[in-house]
Amino acid sequence: MNITRLELNYFRNYLSQKVEFCPGVNVFSGDNAQGKTNLLEAVYFSSLGKSMRTPRDKELIAWNHARGRIKAEVNKRIGTKTVEIVLDDSANKRVAINGMPITRIGELMGVITTVLFSPDEIAIIKDTPQKRRRFIDIALCQLSKSYFYCLSDYNKILAQRNKLLKKNAPLSAIEAWDLQLIKKCALIVRNRREFVRRLEKFAIGNHSFLSDGKETISLFYEGSEGESVDEIEKNFADKLLENREIDYRHGYTHAGAQTDDLAVMLDGMDVRKFGSQGQQRCAALSLKLAEMDLYREEQGEYPVLLLDDVFSELDKTRSKRLAKAISGYQTIITCTHLSEEIEESLGQYKEFSVSGGIVTEKQK
């Protein structure tokens, strides 16, 4: 999968910009606060229909303008597709695929698949379980529209159950939602657990490469018990019954897919708690590269890798190894500049300069 063209109108600090990408490595360099990450954000938004930086779409529209626009063209195994998103400060965003408007954002999942890694992505390892669940869920939503809708339904049912708990509603009202919650939870947990198993296979190889064989990574899905859907349903139903009193007392549901976690171990050490910042960053990067490989195995093509100012956060050895690792698929990189070592490791690449919301291709 390759993004061939991106058009931006009144998006962040871009008033009118067109960029044509090469199928390999694309480097966007320039000073800070010139719009490099904004461009990456536009690509990410065309993939998931949301920003990685803000939950408020209206913040993406250029200052003093009523509307913004993103249009991305992508080449896939099945042909060329376009995604166009119009942002409006007085209405919901409008999304069209190949010129046809969609009514549910889930239809956007998988049209343009991306994997993002930025300095903030270390949160996958060092921060709360919510960050790790989000990592899993974003990956699975891009792989499966049905997972996206199942997760959306689960969150709505869970919110309704919690609302009833806060109101101290009769038990019959709570139980009316429990059966739906149990079924959705079992599907989510089964898919997450299988995803972690598949991801681990690729994470092991990528982490060995990045760490020069000095560390072995392993992954485990923690929380909800059971392997099959039936087992997970039964265990979750028992847990809801066990927690009924405490759920009522605190006004929210204490068990379920919303409480699970991803354990990340390095040679048996829990890197979430005991790893150095360098180990945590390397583990997070290994998960992202593993995600690239998993997509390739399941979809027959790589997604687009987005690297936002990553090389400045890695030591020279890991920077060079990362540069070598990304040579096999389309990558969009932002940085202030590239060192000679990284340039040599990247090989062939297309470079652009970014200044004041204007992108210019550099001639070599």
C-alpha cells in the first residue's frame, strides 16, 4: 500500500498544499513548528477519521476559516482509492471514499492503513493499561470493520450500564444490559488475545534486530480469563455477579474488556515497571514494526509507516537499525535534519523541506 498524493486545504497551517509521495521513504525536514507533524496528522486522519493529537476535529481547521479539507490517494493491491474528508466548524465531518459519502466512520477502517510511531508512543509501554488497550484496538479496527463495530457497541452498552449503576437502578434493569455486554466482551477479548499472540511472533524478531540480539521480548494478554468465546462469556458473567455489590457501590463496572492490559516482558522483566527509558522506547518501536509485519501477513501488503521525529529520541545504533528496517515499505518521516549515518542507512529516499506550512521537494 502506498499513498501517492495528499491534498490539504485550510488544514492546520496548510492553506493549499499538494504533496506527491514516492513508494519508499519520504523525509520531511525543517525547523520546529513549521507543519511537519501537521502533515503526518493529516495522513493519520485520512486513515482513522480522527487525530492522534486532539479529539476535537474543529481544532484542525486553519485559523479564521470555516472549513478544512484532506484528500488522500492510495494505491493498493485491489486498485486505487481516494479518501476525502471535509471538516466544518459548524457541522460534523463529512467523509467520502472514491467520491461516495459514507454514513458510518467504520467504513473508513482499512481503506488507508497506517502505523504511527512518535516520541509519545513510549506511553504504550510506560503509561496506563488504557494506552496499551488503545494500541491493540486501533490495530484491530484497521484489520477488521466487524471488530470496530463490536468495540463501539461494547462501549455504548458499558456506558449505559454504568449510567444505571450510578442511578442505583433496579437489578432487572442492569441485567437487561448484562447479556449484551457479556457477548460483546467475549468477542473483543478473544480477538485481542489472538492478536497479541500473532503480534508476539513478529515482535520477537524485530526486537532482536533493534537490540542487536541482546534482549528477548514476550507479550501476554492480561485480565479477562478464558480462551474460547464460551469460556470468556462464562467467566465474565461470573465476574459480574461477584462484583455486583461493588459495582453498585461505586457506580461503574469493575470487570470486562475495559480493564484488561498487555504485559510486555524483556528476558522475563516487566519492562512496563522496571525497564529503562531506552528499553521502553525500543520495546514500543518493536511493537510498531511487528504491527507492520502482521498487517503484511494478513492483508498481503504493508501499511504506511509514520515516524514523527523518532530519530532524535534513539541512540545512533538503534537509529541506524531502524533506518535499515524501514527500507521495505512506504515510510513518511519528519525530522529537523538527518545525520549522515541515517542517510547512509536509508539508502534511496525522497526529501521535502517544510517551512511555514509550505512543502517543497528538495532536489538532490
